[in-house]
Amino acid sequence: MPIEITMPRLSDTMEEGSLVKWRVQVGDRVTAGDLLADIETDKATMELQSFDDGVVARLVADEGQTLPVGELIAVLAGEGESVGDAVNGLDSAPAATVATMPDSTPSHIVSPEAVEITPPHNGDRIRISPVARKIAEQRGIDPAALTGTGPSGRIIKRDVLAAGDAGLAPPLVKPVPTAVEAKSIPLTNMRMTIARRLVESKTTIPHFTVTVAVDMDPLLRVRQDMNKQLAAESVKLSVNDFIVRACAMALHDHPVCNSSWEQDVIRQPGTINIGIAVAISHAKGGGLVVPTLRDAQSKSLRQINAQIRALVAKARDTGLTVEEMSDGTFTLSNLGMLGVDHFEAIINPPQSAILAVGAALEKPVVRDGRIVVGREMTCTLSCDHRVIDGAEAAKFLQTLRSLLEHPAAMLV
């Protein structure tokens, strides 16, 4: 009996998914646990694995196609069944076996992976993977002269390498660009979700912001001394690690800034989970993800450093699970590493506050009645005025500034 593979529900908010890339072809034999496809949800791009043994009889969905949860995307031929019998018997079968994923998917079945993909093209336009396109450009090979052996005739890496080695493809001559290229970039599910949530945040949450300037000279000296001592252990604390630690301690003292608005109640959770905004490169699909550092109030600087490094690396290299991006109670967005001195961030609902951190810049400052050169950093807190009053925001920033300017207090 043919086995139907349907669009799985990979998150609690997922209503549809995009088939980014097939990892199998018709005729391939698969066993339970084998990778079938990459699926883009509203939160991440994730791997779809098979639940059954069988042979791929039909790939119903095309790469780049967006389908609702539960829609048929592929068919497997079951045990003792030929590919032809599976395809022919699909419509006539009274009740085909459906391999679909439960609403709450175990982590051992689906693992995240950020996938580079070029949307499929129609008509005479070229279907080619990003890696193959890059190699073709580097070797001066015209993709139009190649025949693809990937899913749905897609040109993949081995096609370009084979053509280059055989000298079969004519060189690609690039014209000198004379104008900026006009193009329309299709929206990914992640980008559409980001846009929807940002509009929702700005139109439904009454934002206000409060900014303080922080003397960073003491913290930078302490960081330098600590990193010298930790160098033998290959540990290098970042300024951001200290900021996360200071935020956790300040939120402990001012729990109203760690709250959420829930219509008829203001909820203060029993823990501090700090989200760290991470930008994803355009090569990985672009956008912004926010991995969550859980129980930040109980973590040392070393623990914060190790866990944030691991989360950021995973976000940029392979992608995060839904769990790793869930349950944040406060968000930190740091553009100081990019040289930005001041900006205002948009609240990530249902949270009530987000801290925007600028660069520690050298500038003339007044110290003990004298003008000297010092390093100052701006911290701007965006608040939900339904939850946080101006005085509470100011008290939080006073505590935060005191911790950053007296970093020894964060080491005990």
C-alpha cells in the first residue's frame, strides 16, 4: 500500500510550509530516519525525515512550493510494492497509509538546518543551486549550457564540476554592469513572520524609550585582565557577556521589566530568559533570529559566554530549534559591534522590554571636573507603557549602569 508523506506541522503556529529542497529522488530507497526534504516554516528551516521504510515513488510538491499543513507532498512505495504500483494505486486505494508528523514533534525526528536555496524557476529560466551557481561563476561556466541531474532537473554541484573537467561548457562572458539591477525578491516564511510581528508590535504596543550613557572604562579594564587570566583555557569574554550578566541581575531587582502583558493580567515569570538578537546572512536566507539564554539569573560569566557562543554559532551555521527560540522574557539587541552608537529597538511580544546597545566609543567626557578621553556606551530601553512606567524604566537603567560601571559586583 502506498505511503503518503504530507506537509508536517513543525511548530505550534505553523499553518503552511515551503518545500525548500528535496533530498531524495524518485527511485531512491529510504529507511526510517532518512532525510527527505528541507521545509521552511514560519520560524526556521528544518529537516523532514522519513518515518517508514520504502522507495520514493513520487515527489508531488515542487521545490519552492508553499503548501498548507497536511497537504500531500510525496509518496513512498511500501514493502513488496513497486514504484509503478504505488503511483497507480494511490488514487484507487481506499485508505493509504499517511506518514504525518504529530503536532508536538520529538526533537530526535526533526533537526534544524539553515538551508541556502535559490527559488525554482519556470519556463526557460535556470534551476540551479546556490553552490553550483557560485562554482559556475568562479570557473566561467555558463549554467544555460548544463543539464541538471538534481531533483526536478536542478543543476547541482556535480553537474558544474563535471562540465568544467570535461571542457564541455562554453565560458561565461559577463557584461560590465551599467546600472543597478532591478529585481523582486520573494518573501520567505521567516521574513513574512518577522514583518507581521513587527507591525503587530508597533501598532498594538505603546512604545516609549529611555536612554542612559555608561562609562565603559572600568568594565573594559576588568575584561582585559580576566581574558589574560583565562587565555590558557581558551576562554575570551566579550563585552556582550558582561551586558547579559548585568541585564539578568538588573531584571532580578526590577521584575516588572521582565513581565508580559496578557490582556487581563501582567505576568511575571519565575525565571529570566534573555533573548539575544542574531542577524542571519543573506546567503542563509537573511532575517533575524533570537536564541534564548534560559535561567540567565543563575549563570556565571563563563557559562553565559559558552552558551551564547554555541547558540549564535548554531543560529548562523545550521539553524535553531523552535525550543531554542522560545520562552524569552527580555531581549537584548547589540549593534555596538557594528559601530552603531545609538538606536531604538522594537519590542518582541509578548515581552514588555528590549534593550538596544550601542558601541563603546572614545569621546571627550567629564571625569572629576576635568575633560578627558573616555569610552561611553549608550543603552536604550524600549518599554511597553501598559506594563512599565517611566520611573520603573529609569530605575532599571540606573541599576544596569551601576553594574556595568562597577563590574566587580557581577563577579560575586
